[in-house]
Amino acid sequence: MKLRVLVFINALAVAITISAVNFYFQHKFYDMAITFVATIISSFIVFYWLIEKYVYSKIKLIYKLIHNLKLGRDLREALGEHMSSDPINDVQQEVEEWAREKKIEIDMLRTQEKFRRDFLSNISHEFKTPLFAIQGYIEALQDDDFEDKDMARQFLDKASKNVDRLSYLIQDLDEISKLESGELPINYTKFKINDLIKEVMESLELKGKQHNIKLIFKQKYDEPILVTADRQKITQVLTNLIDNSFKYGKEGGNTWITLFDLHDQVLIEVTDDGIGIEEKYLPRLFERFFRTDTSRSRQIGGSGLGLAIVKHIVEAHQQTINVRSTEGVGSTFGFTLQKAKQNMPFPHIPILKS
């Protein structure tokens, strides 16, 4: 309701009341009409001035402050005194909307704070485990004074492995930090994703045999598929996903890499028939240091950052990654890549026979 309408209704109510009282005592319509006109004019002027000065101006100020806070400092300076034509009618809606936004911001801050605490706790634990192991081996060597050379060599080997674990952890943290800040550029090139998958499988074939897991490339299409991406980083994505299938696959199981040719994208899926993942853990699977089975993960090793790195690399390509899993059946990780636009066919080079 606009200010003038609100003031007029109040002035009309006062004028009718006073005119009715006047008529009750005087019984003259002329006097009642004069009283009504004089009262409604004077009441309108007085009410309008009072409400404008002491109520309406304050509401306009509150509305403008809320509006400016919602827009932000830069837009506020650009728009200046911009406000609604009917702030009384809009201020409640603005306050409610502002309150909802602030509640969402507070919830996000709480979530981020919890994530920060969990991250610090996890990274502290990840660093302490190898550091305490190294410290223990060094103290044992100092106490023994290298008298038992075989034991000394074993302890040095174990200490070396823990140093390597620390090194991998630092490298992975550094890579995630650079990916998040954009310091690690994406070098787009055109390459055949079919060939890259085969190369990665060949490089991991020996590791698969060590886990007694067979690698199978289920190629849906015979034609080579060209994609536009960072070849080195996609190699890392495939390596991490296949390596993850080894860690959580079953003895004597299989890992399938499947390629799907979509309209303007390519979908690559890595599937295992291992232990699977409970549904409640799926939303957190790509978080840093998140492990569904802590005891098994510690035995397997790794930094706990592999899937987080995969997610960052895929999203840096402006593509998507997803996971579906059934506990006791297996898991499937799938990510998309942009197909290359083939402006011209590859030149055919004839083979000359001597």
C-alpha cells in the first residue's frame, strides 16, 4: 500500500468520527460537512508529515541499506540512491529474502569450517604416520649402533618407503593446490583417446598381474575417436582410476575400460568387480583424504588424494565425472571429454612397395 493511500484512509477515519460526533450534538449537515472537509484535510497533512518524517523515511533508509548490501559495494556506488517506488510494500520481502541468503551463507561457512577442521585433522594424521615410523626406525638404528647390519638395512628400507610416501603426499597436495588456483594450465591438444587408453593399460599391465586383476578394453567403436584435452593430465586421470580399481578390486577379478561415443563428447568408464562402495559414501568420495574403509586404505597405501586430483583435472577441462557403485558388486567411474572438431580429414600417406 502506498503512503498517500495509507494516510488518506487514516485521515478519512478521523474525519468521519469527528463529523459524526459534530452531527450528534449540532444536528446540522452543513456544520458536519465543514467539519468533515476541514478534518480530512488537516488530518491528511499532519499524518503525512508525521509518518513521512518519523516512520516512512526510516523504512526507506532500511530498505536502501538492505538493497545496497545485497547488491554489493561496486553496484551500490554505481546505482547510488536507487530504491523501490513502494518501499513499505517491498521491505518485508527484501528482509525475508536477505535473511534466507544470509542463512545459506552461514550454512556454507559452517560446512567450510567443518571441512577445514576435517582437512587439518586428516593431513595431520597423514603426515604423522610416516614421520613417526621414520623416527622409530632411526631411533632403533641409533640404539643398535648398526651392529646388526641386516636389521639396519631392513629399517633403512622401511624408512625410505615412508619418505617416499611423504614425498608423494606433498606432490599430490601441491598439484591439487595448483589445480584449484589455476596455476597448472591445461594444454589442449588433439589426440586419439583409444590409443591413450591402450598405452595406459600397457603401462599398468604388470601392476594388474601383481594384484591378479585382468585389464579389459571394451571398445564400442572400431573408428579412432579424437578428443581435445591435455593428454598428460588425462593419462593421470586414467592411471589413477585404474590404479584405484586395483586397490579395491577382488583377487582374480577384472577391470573394464569402456569407451562410449556420444554426440559431441566421449564417455570413458572404468569399472571393477570389487568390494563396491556404500551409497551413503558416494557424495563424499572425491573429497581429499576421504576413505570409505580406513583400515584397508592404510594397508594399501597411497596419499588419499587420487580421486580428488581426478575430479579437479576433469573439472578443469570443464567436463563432468560421476560414480555409481553397489556394495559387494563393484564400482564404475565415468568422465567425459570434448570430441575434437574434425575440420579436415587426416592425410592418407601411401606406403610405397619396393
